Amino acid sequence: MGTLICHTCQSTIAHFEDEKVTFLYSKCECKACTKADEESK
């Protein structure tokens, strides 16, 4: 079982079934992440 983690705020987004990957980093759509994304542009 793997965990999908937001690389900006480190919150858990979802869990997935995969034997080879434990953690996968992505980006969630929370206010803090959306604001950080807009500021980095």
C-alpha cells in the first residue's frame, strides 16, 4: 500500500495499492498550496 503526499504542505492526499512504491509526491488543492503556487509564478 502506498501513500500520495502533497510535496508543498506534506498532507496525505490518498492511499493506493502498489507493491513497488511506498510514497508518491504530488500537489493537493488546499488554500495554502494554491496560494504558494500562485506566488511562485
